[in-house]
Amino acid sequence: MQMCAIAWVVLTANLAAAGGPAAPRPPDTQVPPVWDRFSADLTITQGRVTADGAPTAHVATPQTVVHVVRTLEAGVWRTTFEVRERGPIGGGRVKERPQDVFVRIEDPGDGSPLQIFDANGVQRHIPDAAELASMASRIGIPAGRLPKATADAPPKGAKGQPRSAPGLDRLVPLKGNAAGRRRALGDGAGPSRGTVRGLDQYLIQRGERVIEQLVDPVLALPVETNTVDHGELVAHTTFGYQAYGRDRVLRHTIRVEQRIPGTTDRSVVEMRLDNVLFDRKGGAK
């Protein structure tokens, strides 16, 4: 929505009518053996900072809370993204019309086009790929995570490939799978190069680009990723985790800083998942 994806994710001019996010769930929430519904609140904050970390004078994107639901229905994962909270763009300096503010996206999951609704509840024109990516960037959704839009969707009446289930082990990895994750890291980057600040270091070199991964030595989960191109740091990402039940952890926060080409400024996107729940509504077998 002004914009959402698959994380995914969406938007409302002001949030008073939509209500706030649900109360935080206790960290001992479990993943049931059989589940067919995933829900979470995704908080997205986007900004731009100078080389020394000071905010710039560019129009700020307001913090946005998007409620994400994926449900298995008739063998297909259907997804909705709905804005629960959002402040005015630029502190209110940018005027927005309700018909230009998208607050809900519905993805049928069967390859057919998305359905997008504005703040008046009216279904709107589905943007093409370029329009969708531009909207997504305003609230920090990477364009690569967006479902296909009109220009890329099948012709009317035709359907593409059904979309898959949420990645359980990416969102809430098992603590006991650390050995397998460590083997996968070694397969992709070679053996650990040692430790940095108590974290295992893995390096991947692709020409003049070097990707450094700093990994928790116990859980074998990434804590920090740095990308250096021709000797200059161009991207810095950090990940935060919290306990999820007795045997899993939740990838709770992600912060991404990227250098903006032609400047010394950096874009900053922060994402946080709360109220993550896997449950059963009757579609799973």
C-alpha cells in the first residue's frame, strides 16, 4: 500500500479509525504441530541519515504498523496486509487524499492479481511493478519482497503458481538446528575466519565485493552483515532475536543501513515483528 508486500505488506492517512496493535504476546507462545494460520504485527520505520548518523532534512516516512495474516484455504496460502497505525508523512507537511492512501492488500495466493483498497474502502487500480516498488519504498518494504502486480500478473482469467507457506524456520528457527545452520554457512562461505566481538566471522568474496557475516556462536544465526564494495562499506544490517516458546527463537528486529549512491547519506529501514502467532483455523490436514 502506499505500500505493502510480502513483507512482505499497505496504509491509512491517520490511524485513529483503524485502532492500535494488539497487546504483545508472551514469549512462551508455541508453534503447534499442525497450523494453518500465521499472523503478526510488522512495524516499519524508514529514514535517511548523514554519514555521522544525523537525520537529514528529507521528508520522513512515518512509522507504520501493518497487521499481516496468512491463512491456508483450499490448499492455497492467502495473505492480507492491513494498516493498523501510521502517522502523517513529513509531520503533516505532505497532504494526502483518502483515495491515494492504501490501507489493505489482499493476495489470493493462487497467482491471480492483488486486490488493493484505499482509506475509503474502495478497491483501487493495481499498480504496475514500477508503481508498486515506488510505493513500497516509502514505508521501507524492499521491492524484491513484493508479490507480482498487474504488469507482471497472468492475463485476466489465467493464474500463475500458488504462493508458498510462510517460512517457519526463517521466522522462528529451532534452537536445536544450530549444527545444520552452521554446516550451511560453511557450504556457502567456507569455514569461519575466527571471531569478532565474540561472534563467528564468515566472509564471502565476489570480485571487489566482500560480504561479512557475524554469527551467534551458539545458535548459528546471523547477528550482523556488512557489505564492502571496493573498500567502502555500502550496507550494514543487524538482526535481533527473542525467545519464542521453549525450543525456538523469533527473528524480532532487522535494521538495514545502505549508502545512497552519489551521496554520503544512508537510508535506514527498521522492521520489528510483534504478536507473532501460528495457530489452527481448520484448513490444515
